[in-house]
Amino acid sequence: MPLTESIPEVLAAVPRERWPRHVAIIMDGNGRWAQRQDLPRIEGHRRGVASVRRTTEECARLGIEQLTLYCLSSENWKRPQPEIDFLMHLLEQYMIEERTTIMENNLRVRMIGRREGIPGQVLRELDKTVEMSSTNSGTRLNLAINYGGRSEIVDAMRSIGREIVAGELQPAEVTEATIAEHLYTAGLDDPDLLVRTAGELRISNFLLWQISYAEIWVTERCWPEFDEATLHAAIVDYARRNRKFGGLNG
């Protein structure tokens, strides 16, 4: 287990088997945080990168098996072009500058989302980081980039449709497992815990199929304010819940 240091006191009383194995986070509120500090919106995105680093390092330290971060939605392309350009620059910079941290923390990076529209140089650096970390055995860090839950399901249906047309699959053979195997997240567990920052009570087209039974935890803190203590609080609250999965008792 990566957790070689003492467990934070707030987590010490929580049985390990009640911790989430897969945490997904909607990282919201960068712009609002910046505005409250009388700073430009892009500064909020810059500060958000520090929260990504803190969160990924702590998940690796705690031995959380999978962490999925909603980095850029397919709807975010509607934002002003200067902000989009900065986000692409920030993503490219992250892929280069965080490689040492990724390798030191034994993180295995994966991108989920459509590659179309992402600048070539950003994809090159992303692919390089993914390849470099491919043999790591620690926390699986899934970066949702140019991601939309509906688009993901559309792409899965198209892929299944092509197999049916080719005679490789019969319609009657399509099951929930078949669909899951054609999603961007194929091979990953469904999230146990979905965290959203900035107090918003919506899921914003994120992992629509995968979060069917995820526990949702919302904090008023904006993403640049998200720290280890906030992550611990989410895990503790999750551990107290009785997950029923549609039944009477979890």
C-alpha cells in the first residue's frame, strides 16, 4: 500500500473496507474563486492546478485505487477563445511539469474523452505522459478532457452498431456489460464517490452511465480551495452512508 505515513486522525476510525475505491471529482469554481479574489479568471485555473496536485498526491498516499478528474467538458469550448487557449496551454504545461510528480507517486495516467479538437502539441505531451506512466501500479489517474457523458454514450452506440453491421455481434447479445466495454472508461470500475466543488447541485454531463449508484458529496469550497482535509471529509461522509444499490439494505 502507498500509505506509509500515519493515517490522518479523521480517517483513523473509518474501516478501510468502507473507503471509496474510485473517486470522481467535478472540479468547479475556478473562475468564481478568482473573481472573489479580484483576480482574472485564468488565475483561478492556474491555482486549480495546485489543487489537482494536492488531490492526486493524497489519493496516491492513501491508496485510493482510481481517481477521475473532470478537466475539460465538451461544452467548455463555448467559453471565450482566450480562456480556451489558456486552458490548452495549462494542460500542456501540466503534462510536462507534473511528470516527475506522477512517476514519484506511481500514478498511471489515462485520458477519457474525444481527441478531436485538442491541439496536436497538447495531445503529444499527453500521450507521452500516458505512455511514460503506463507501467505504474498505483492510483489510476483518469483525466476527462473534451469529455461529455452523452457524447461518450453516442460513441459507444456507434461502435456497437459497427460490430452489429459487420456481423460480429447480434442485437440480442448487447447487455449492460457490452455497453460498458465500449465506453471511454472501459476497464475501470464505476465511481463509488462523486465529489463536486463550488456548491453546485448538478452532474454536468459527467459519467452519466457510470455514476448510476455513486454517492454524491458536494462542498461549498471552490476547486482552488480543495485540500487534503476536504478530501478526508468526503471519504468520512461516504463511509457513513448505507449503499443500497436499489435494494433494501446495503
